[in-house]
Amino acid sequence: MAITLAPAAYERVRRFMASTPGVLGLRFGVTRTGCSGWGYTVDLAREQRGDDAVFEQDGVRIFVDAQSLPLVDGTRIDFVRQGLSETFTFDNPNATAECGCGESFTTRADVA
């Protein structure tokens, strides 16, 4: 599988990369947080780490660490604007439940 960017997310990341010197791509992963267990992390990548999986989409590279990959593999990242708010959204086939506020998620492995 892979991590993919919807057109709006692709354009947003591409603009960030173009305006920030030394950026290699997008770093995407998870961290333990929230009431459901996992929260997404999104940042600009300035280096490739030894355990990173790297996905490329039309010149934009997405770096995912080895621990996060099983939890996010297959995720489609989008970027949406709602009123005055802008945010990345995640369609993750591994997420089996989300907390009420949508800030964290659970996977099948967390329940087993």
C-alpha cells in the first residue's frame, strides 16, 4: 500500500516545500495521544531517517517512520477549508474508531 495525497493536500504540501528551504517532503506518522490512543503527526521533513518508508507522488515525498507505517499504511491525506479553518484530514483504512472530537483513533490491533 502507500500514503497518498488528495489534490488539495498535494498543492498545500508543494507550496510549503517551495517556500521553505531545505525541506525534502512531508513527515507523516502517529503518536500516542487522546482518548482513542493514536493521533496523527504532520510536519515538514528536513531529513530522511534510517527507518523511514518513503512514498513519492508527483515529486512530493512522504516520509513515514517504521513504527507508524502499520497504523497509517493506505491513508489518503486531504486538505480542507471550512469557514476560517484549514486542516489536513485523514482517510485511514486501519482506523476502526475515532474519539468524539476526532483528534485520535483506534486500530484493530489496539482492540485485540
